[in-house]
Amino acid sequence: MFPGFKSAQITTSGAQINLVYGGSGPPVLLLHGYPQSHVIWHGAAPQLAEHFTVVAPDLRGYGDSSKPFGEPDHSTYSKREMARDQVEVMAELGFERFVVIGHDRGARVGHRMTLDEPERVQRLAVIDIVPTYHIFKTINQTMATAYYHWFFLIQPYDMPERMIGADPLYYFHKKICSLGTPREAFAPEALAEYERCFSDPAMIHASCEDYRAAASIDLVHDEADRQRRIDCPLLALWGAHGRINSAYNVLDVWRDYANDVRGHTVPAGHHLVEERPAETLAALMTFLQE
């Protein structure tokens, strides 16, 4: 699905990260969301690689990256630790500064990376999110219903793990199509990869820990940094048919967190990159070439 790309496994201080990389030119780091893997970028990475060196990893706990068992304080899957993995991956590949493009959970990792390592991130693109802190501070019944998994997955170990594990593919398909993207938008070979990885109990646990961290230690970090602002240029893209678009004025929210914000909707649900790859890629290319 990534013609001309190479595969690698890079050991960081906290995990082993699986990735593909290819192309030449300025480095671009692509970070995926839940409950998927680097495969989400199959429709955009080869085209980006015509102009950039593209690195597409599996986040810690996802895909074929390692899946350490979560610590009681959920720090194993804090966005700080998940971002540190990716900084170390890029350093190992020889890149000290780079662009970050993230969808969903990957965008949240990118947000944290930009705060913790501002000298590393040249530009940040966030796809179909507003900040985690903002969501938890403004949640209402409509969003809580749409984002039910935020509150299901954070329940104490091992209740959600057992419930999902009873029929992981049933849960996976219900979840992936729950935010406005139809099942037919996903390439069959991509779905097969997601199903393979999500069938692993270790990934189910790790993804629960990702959300437990978001509702605990990540909020501590976010509260401490609430007065800090992202200085690098930020692009926000979001689905016109998704929940984020109906719930928030996305650009206004991000302008409360960053100094240089631009963006717009894409005619899609939550999974823009796979549902509307051409439109998403065009917007990313414009941003990258500014």
C-alpha cells in the first residue's frame, strides 16, 4: 500500500515503533488515529513522498508497534510519552526539525509534541479534532453521545477490555463508522490491516490506556500548559459531515491555543484522509508549500 517505501522498527526509550518511510526532501511525520494504524495514510503518503521525506509510524500501542502494559497512573500512554517516541524516531532517521500531520489521536500527540518540543515542530496540521482539554471542559449531551467511547474506554481495567474482547471486530466496525464516514470509504486492504491489529488483546488494552491517559494525566499536563500557545503555523481540517463541525467553531477554538491558525472543512465525516484523500491532500500540500 506504500509503493517505494521502506519498513523499519526503531526502538525508543519507551517502545519499539513500527513505521514506513519514503521519498526525499523536507521531513513530514504522519500520525494516525484510533482505532487504526499508519495504513490510514496509504492514499496520501505516496503523493507526499514526491516532494517530501514521509515517515508514517504506528503510535505506541497501535498497529505493529509495541504495546506495553499501562501503569496505574496511565503515564505509559500519556501524549507526552507517545510524542517522545516520535521525536526519538525522527532523530534516529536524522531529522531534528519536521512537519507533523496528525489525525484524531495522532493530532493530539502532535499537539503535545508542539508544546513539549517546540524547536522540533516546524508546522502542525490537525485533522478532525479540537484540543482534548477543550472537549472535556465543554462537553454536552450531544457530544458525549457521539463520543461515547471517550467515557467507555476510560472505565477501570479490565471492564472495557473484556467487553471489546468478546467481539473485537463487531466493536471495531461499529466504532469506525460511527462518526460520519461510511464503511465503503475504507479500502478493503486497509480494513484487513485494521482488523488484524485490533484483534490483538494487547492493542485493545493499549488503546483503552490511551483514552484513560487523556482523561487523567494528559489533563494535568494540559492544565499546566494552558497559558502556553503554539507558535508554529497550524492547519486545522475537519469533516463537514462530522460531529466536530456541528459542535464547535473549530478555528475559533484553535485560535485560543495557537497564534497562527488557518483551515477549513472537507466534505467528509471523521476519516477525511481515507474518505476524501484528494481534497485532504490538496489542502495539506497548500499548507506545506506556504
